[in-house]
Amino acid sequence: MTESRSTERGVIGLASGSLLRPIADRTPAVVRRICAGAWLDVSSLPARLRDPGRWNEPWQTFHNVGGGDFRASGEAILRQLVDIAGLRRDWRVLDIGCGTGRAAAPLAEFLAPEGGYVGFDVSRIAVDSCRRRFRRRRPDFAFHHADVANPVYNVRGSAAPEQYVFPCPDQSIDLVFATSVFTHLRLPVVARQLRESARALKPGGRFLFTAYTLIPGRGEPALSPFEPGVMVLDPKAPERAIAFDETLLRAVVAEAGLDVVEPVRLGAWLGEATYEGGQDLWLVEKPVR
Ligand SMILES: C[S@@+](CC[C@H](N)C(=O)[O-])C[C@H]1O[C@@H](n2cnc3c(N)ncnc32)[C@H](O)[C@@H]1O
């Protein structure tokens, strides 16, 4: 969803047969992410030179949220929130793993003052950047730093991600979304975030998230087996990219008390896509009981 279709294929493609593979294998995941971010920053220079307003966009060397044009991919996320999840201007939204505000930027224009936005991320740099950039435009937007550990994104995080309580009261949110986040979390953390989302959502509220979904007959991903039903790009640093069996994801969605609303939309990362996005797109709902 957030990644361009070709970028997503490229990310997974790195696992197979790249000439740089032997060097990359010996480089810590954090360093690899910084180098990839620096490359994205160099690629962003033409757009920044054409439109001076874009110098205010965050630099990926400091916190890399993935490939594609920052503004265009943020606008694509907003379109999907509106077209697929039915987002309205007066809704309260929760952005899990908000990164440097790729979705918050178009949401700052879209959401009415009666609506609301809460985002959180494990990266202090990313959260500080959002607070700085949105303070004047949308003082009502809230950005929280979750100091939980992620071996790729917050190496020194002090708390366990399986215990993190989302920064919102019960039944206060109309729409939760997580773009390119579950592709970097182990299954118990995904399960926890689904349960917390169910708690935070109003009855009938929705959750749109992306994932790499393993479906029999879909194709062979360039990933390595890690645990039953789980494949990863790099077994030494699983959080770089993780894919789950569809059955595993359906089970944790159901355990959280959420319903899958429609068939998973397939992204371009593996074989034929059924929508305009790199990762697979899941829409789930908290039932009205
Ligand atoms: C590929 S980036 C995507 C960022 C953002 N969602 C976007 O689309 O621009 C993945 C994000 O997940 C964050 N992250 C990693 N572990 C997390 C966790 N346990 N809870 C919340 N965010 C997490 C990272 O810091 C990073 O900002």
C-alpha cells in the first residue's frame, strides 16, 4: 500500500541473488536501513528542487519509512482509507507505526476539526519530526513515542512490544490503520496490536492494515522459512520483512474479536495484484454486538 509496486518487488527481490548480498549479510540491519534511506533521500532531490515546499519533507536517512515518493504514497494511503475503509472527515483515526507522518500529512488537510488523529511509533526521531512539522498546522494531532523494542527500528527500546497499551481510551476510535508495519513485527506483537485495536475501536469501527500474506498457490516468495507459517527476508534480522500464512493472520484477527470484511486485496510484491498497492491489504471490523 505505502510502497510503490516496483519498490515492493525490489525489497523482497534483494533476498535473492544480489551481487551485494555477501556484503549486505555482514552489515547490521540498522546500518542497511540507514544506507537505503540515504539513497531514497538522493532520489528525492529532483522533486525537492522542483518544488521548494518539499524541503520540509523528512529525510529518510534519519528514519526510513520505505520507498516511493513520500507525498504521492501518503496521498495513496489517504485514498485507500477513504475508498476502501470509508473514512469520513469527522472520524477519529489511529495510525499505528505512524513513522514520519506520511499518512498524517494528507490527513491534516482531510480531517475536519471535529475529527481527530492519534499516531504512535517506536522511533523517537520519527515522532519528534512529526511533532515539529504538524505543531502549527494541526495542534490537535497527537503523536506518541512508544519506547518499545524493535531490533530494526528501536534497538534500545525499554518495553516489550507484546505489552504496549495504545494511547487511546476504549471505544474512542472510528478507524485504525497500519501501513507497512505488520511486515516488521513478529506474530505475538501483531496479535497484541490487533487486540489493542479492538479495544480502542468503537463498535462497527474498522482497521485497515497491510501485510505480506502467504497463500497456497500464489507463488514462491524470495524469503526463508523462519517459524511454522512465517517466512522472513533475513533470518538474522527477521523484523526487516516478515510474511505470514493467511490462516495464521485470520486466526489472530478472530482471536482479537475482529471480523475480516472482504477478501484480502493482493499487492504486487508476489505475483498478480488485485489492487494498486505493493503489500497485501486487509480490512477488518469490530462487530456491533
Ligand atoms: C516501513 S515504516 C512505515 C511507517 C508508516 N506507517 C508509513 O507508512 O509511512 C514501519 C514503521 O513501523 C514502526 N514500528 C516498528 N515496530 C513498531 C511497533 N511495535 N509499534 C509501532 N510501530 C512500530 C517503525 O518505527 C516504522 O516507523
